[in-house]
Amino acid sequence: MAVVEIFDTTLRDGEQSPGFSMNVAEKLRLARQLEALGVDIIEAGFPIASEGDRQAVRAIANEIETTTVAALARACKPDIDCARQALKHARRPRLHVFIATSDLHLRYKLRKTHQQVLAAAVEAVRYARSHCEEVEFSAEDASRSDRQYLCDVFAAVVEAGATILNIPDTVGYSTPGEFASLFRFVREHLPQPDRVKLSAHCHNDLGLAVANSLAAIQAGARQVECTINGIGERAGNAALEEIVMALRVRGNLFGVETNIRTERIYTTSQLLSKITGVAVQPNKAIVGKNAFAHEAGIHQDGIIKSPLTYEIMTPESVGVAGRSLVFGKHSGRHGLEVRLRELGLHFSRQELEECYQAAIRLADRKKHLSTRDLLVVFQEVVRDSSGKSASEPPAEVSPWE
């Protein structure tokens, strides 16, 4: 199958979000993990932004061995010079040059004409290419740009030496059908579309970043720019783990694959949380605490009989040790019966019913019951005929919390 390259911008766009700032040592530690995860490109930072960013990009470029290291630069020589110096010792460097192309940004932010922006883009890309073999060009706010003008800029920067064209949905404004249509339009209007790789960079302001990224892939994008845990400006970027696992689980639909070692996803997610001090929301897809947790009785019954009933991927496939079965007020008798038997307890059907009713009453007050809670309930209802102390939970590993 064709390969979609994963461009991780956790250390650049992700770090720009409030509360996610990282120092040089922390960025280097995460970069090592991203390389182990198998990302194809690490965007290490925006060197012109600060001395700390320059040092971080330099440190990452010096150490990373197999992954391409990219540095961001505006379409001007000072930015490009700063970025290329930071990448000086990178084994596989990439200069990532950007300028806005939407009328809104040209009028209010850049205060330049279409022709001035096109000229600046061409000059910057040509200059970057004279110092680096691999140059990516991004048209900021592409999803709100005039399509024909966008293609004119793209065609010109390709002639100037750009080999990757990034189409960002900078403010998360687009929808999947619209974004896919934009990618098809660009491919149809580039003089030689096979000369370049199209990339998608989506933000999550409307909660559509992953959906838009997947739509772009279906329309021909062969690079997606994303972040661990979906961190990033405002509502965040497209989440790496969600894109990668969607492509893997629904491989028959997308017909592409990635180079990500998916069994390292959870470890990477946890490392980012540890470094930033920001926990992942419990219901976050793939890496959230509840992603492989089951409380409802119907779901527990299905999972016990066959995990395929309520899990479309295994916990182990993303590096989670295993699923968890949580006993709460929505749990059923079958789940309770299985857990009590795992504990080596013996009981009649009537005793099980009494334990279930008592456990549900307690769960209404405590929300979730631990193994110790279940043992206490059992002790109150029936004497432990196995001779095992009902007050101590077993030492064996169990999917139950």
C-alpha cells in the first residue's frame, strides 16, 4: 500500500498552545521518543522565535539519526538563515517556509498584494532551496484562500524548488468534503502534480481536524501534519494517534499505511503528559483512560464473551497493557459473577443476586467499586467458603479496576 508520511509538529505547533511550553531538555527527550515511535518528520521548532527554540532545534538536529528534522521559517531571509543554521548538523534537514495566501490575511495582517506575496514566496523558497535539498512550502490559511490564486502560488514555488506543498486549514474552518475538494482542485491545476507531495495540516476549532485530515488523504495527500494528544493552538491540531489508528483499523477503506510503531503510541502520549503536566481527558480516543474501559453490563457481557463485540482494536495494539472492566451502577450480574469467581469465591445463584443488589446500591454512592469494595460486599452477604480472606484483594493481574 501507499505510505502516508507522519509529520509531527508537537514540538512546534503543539508547544505554541498555552500551558504546553517545553524547555530544551524536555523537547529533546520527546524528540527521541518520536523517533522511536516512527514518525517520518519531526518539526523541532520555530528557531527565529526565541533563543530557547534555536537551541532546541539545534540539539534535536544534532542527535536525531533516522527521522527528518524540520524547522519553520517565515518567507524571509532572516528566518530562513536562522532555521538553516539551527539545522546545520541534521542528517536529514528540511526547511519549512510559510506565508499566508488568503485575502483576509493579505489585507489585515500582511498588507500586501497578491503579486507581492507570490513574489515573496518564490524568493524565499528559492533561497531556502539553495541551502537545503528539502523545502516544504505552506500556504497559511489555504482553506480560506482563493483557489486559483493558491494554485498560482503553488506552481510558482514548485518551480522555485519546493518539493512538499502543505495545505493548512489554519483556523479549523473547513469541512471534510470541502477540504477533499480543495486537494483535488490543487492536484488538477498543478502543471506537474507528481513532482510534489501534498500535505494536510488541520486545526480542530470545529472538532473536524482528524476528519479533514483523513478526507485529504482520500483526495491524495501523502503527508499529514499532526500532534501527540492533538495539542496545538486554540482547540489543537489533528491528533496523530487518531489518524494513524483510523488508517490502520480501516485500512480496507483508505488503502494506505504509515510507518508508525503503534504499540508505542500510549507511551508517547503519557510522556507528553508527564513533561507538560497536562493530563489527557479520560474519554480521549485511543489514549484516554476510558478508551478501553467498560462499565455497562451489556458491554461487559460482550467483552467477556468476545472482545470484538465492543473493541475495534486491541489495547495492546497501541501500547495499553490491557482493557479494564469497571464495576459501577451500570454493570451487570455476569460481570460481577466473573470477577467474584476470579477472586476464588464460591456462591449460589441467590447469593450472587444479593451481592449484585448490594453492590449496585453501593455504586450509586461511590460511582466505581474497587476489588476491595466487592470483597467487603461479598463478606457482608455470604461467608467466604473458600477459606480465603475476604478482606484482602488478590495479587494477580486483572482487567478489573
